[in-house]
Amino acid sequence: MTFDETMVAVVVILFLATLVRAVLGFGEALISVPLLALWMPVEQAAPIAVLVSITVAAIILLRDWRHVHLSSASWLIVSTLFGIPVGLILLKSVPEVGVKATLGVLIMAFAVHPYLSTGNFRLKDDRLAWLFGFNAGVLGGAYGMNGPPLVI
């Protein structure tokens, strides 16, 4: 197997994206997919990023499974499964520009929020876990099955 320029770039990008996830706890796909799309078609970049992300998540889960709160996780997982079809319906029925704009605004809002907030927000219980899970499913479904709509 020979290492060409593309393979080296892919390995470096995936390493950096995984490093970002290790440090921040999220953001792997936000780093890897756009950068991989510079070296390969998005149709290949998105599945590669997903496979790496799932692998890293599985390794983390295997290492830290004793710290998983099963009650909270079950609410999140079940409600996410109900949100995914809603996101897919939105992806198919709303114009692509609207989906891109909405996801872009949400990403910018999450990026700016820590600088504008005056206090710490803390959840004291799991009452709203279903709402967060459902919204995660909607956003995940709107992210698309055929690659991310944010990459132009």
C-alpha cells in the first residue's frame, strides 16, 4: 500500500477532528467533513467521518460504560429515534437553502452563546431529556442521509 498525498491529508484531518472531539467533547464532524470535502467528494467524506465518529464513540463507551446513566440515556435515545423521521421529513419538504440557513444559525448561536450568557445554566434533573433527545433527532435527521447540507 502506497501513501499518497490524499491519504496523508485524510489521516491528518481525521486525527485533528478526533483531537477536537477529545478536547471539547463534540465537533468532530464539523471539522472533518468540510476539510475532507477538499480532498474527496462529500459523498465519500461524510460516511468516512461518521465511521470514525462511531468508532471513537464506541471506544469511549467501552472505556467508560460504568459512568453511563441508563435512565437518562434511555430517554435521550428513544426520543431521538422519534425526532429523526421529523428531521428527514423537514429535509425533504423544506427547501435546501432553508435547512442550511437554519442549521447555520443554530451552529452560530451555540458558538456565540458562551460569550453572551451571564450565568451558568444547569439541569437539575432529567425531566427535559426527552426534549433534548427529540431535538437532537430532528437536527440529526435534517443533517441528511446523503451527506451534510452545510457543505456547499
